[in-house]
Amino acid sequence: MGGARCVAGFCGESPDQSQGLVMLRRGLRYARRIARDSLAAMPHLGARGALYFFLVSPFRELLSGMLRAPYAIPLKDGQQAWLRPGTSDRMVFDQIFVTREYAPLLVQADIRKVVDLGANCGLASLWFLIHFPECSVVYVEPDGSNFEAARRNTHAHGTRSRGLRRAIWSESRRLCLHAASDEHQGEWGLFVSEDSTGAIDVVEASTLEEIFASEGLQSVDILKVDIEGAETELFKTHNDWLPAVRSLAIEIHGREAEELIGRTLGPSEWEKATSGELTLFRRMGTG
């Protein structure tokens, strides 16, 4: 009559024991995934960087309410990347240094001039400075907090980097800065528009032609564009800058921007590829 009684799916175990086993299995799966991902990242981050990112930085994020000071992820060759706890910086680091969305650009030779539009916390600029040691970077970012973070991340490279706190638009004017519509995007999703409703700041905007002229840029080897929808303004009326650019790495937001950029960068002149959220364009016949 009888036999062992099954409770919560485990014969002879109490509900507390059953829940404990479930949590243990989840923990082991998580640990295996962390071990796999950190091993995969070690060739690019180094052992200390991979261990710090996967094991230490999650705790810094959990304690972000108490520990608000930026913390550094160690990289190879004495480099480091600074992250602001409780922000989207860790996601940006994952995209750039772990997932390595910009890695397809490494096939290009003789990279001397890079312009980073929508620099956010400066991690893309830092990636360019590290991987193209002969290059200089001009980074452009409208948000004050992001701009200071970008300056911190590029500071060690001295005069190889220069920052401009402003937005990019189809004309010179003042624009309104807005928080991301999705609160989970945080500092990553700030955008500018002409609408003042709900604005968190007012910023100066310039055309890309003005940026090129003020910085003395006759040619640009890589133009990185992640400006949260303002790429439609960039490509809509001003294309005088385009002949100076060898390649572009663009995060495209929406169908209108995709169609406009597709018409502007035709397949007869530009090779197109994708890498994660980026769309990459390289001018035909350039190395």
C-alpha cells in the first residue's frame, strides 16, 4: 500500500528541498554559462578583464545604489574601461568588447581618422584607439554625463582623442535632449529632437560638414553613427561630407532611416554587411 510519497515532483523530498534543488541547478547552469563566456572573452579582454567583467562587475551593479563611483574593467596592455554603475554602460561594454560588434572593421588597413557620432560613454572611441594605434578619434556626444564618461574613457590616450559636446543635425541650431522612451535603455537611448515636450536639456547641434571643417578633417577612415534616429537628419539634406568617408558603421533606427541610407549608399559604390546591431558600409576599392 504505500511506497514513497511524491511531493513537488521529488519522491520523499520536502517542498523546501525541492526548491533548493531547483535553485542549485539554476546556479550551476549560470556558473557554466559564465565560465563558457569568460573563457571565450579571454583572448580579447585578457584573463583579468574577463574575470572582472563576468564575476566582479555584476556585484558592483547590484550595489550601485550605495557604490555610485565609476569602476574600471582592466583590459590588455594596461588599458582600462570605466563604467558607471547602475547605467547602461555595462551593456555597451558587452556589445563592444565582449560581443565585439566592431571587429569586422579590423580588416581595414591604415586607419588614421575616426569620427564617433553619438559617443555615449566613450567605449567605442576607446575600442578604436586601442585597436588602431595610429588613429586619432573625434567623438561627438550631446549629453553632459555621457560626455564626461567619454572623456574619462579616452583620457589616457591624450591628444589622440578630442571630444565635442553637441548633437548632429541637418542644420546648426538648438535642440531638445530627451530620455529614452524605453526606460531600460537608460543613458544608451538618449535622443534629440525639435520637440520641447518632456525635454531634460537643451543642446547645441551642428552639421557634419561643420564638424569636419572645425576639426580640419579632409578624409575620415571610419565614421561611426549611433545617434538614436537623427541619422535621418544626417542623410536627408547634407551629403557633402560623404566623399570624404571610407567606411561607416551605423546603428539604424527605423524603416525611414533604413530606406534613406539605402538610397544614399548604393550597392554600386558601397559594400554592405551587418554585425550585431550595426550596419557596415565600406567604399568599393578601399582596403
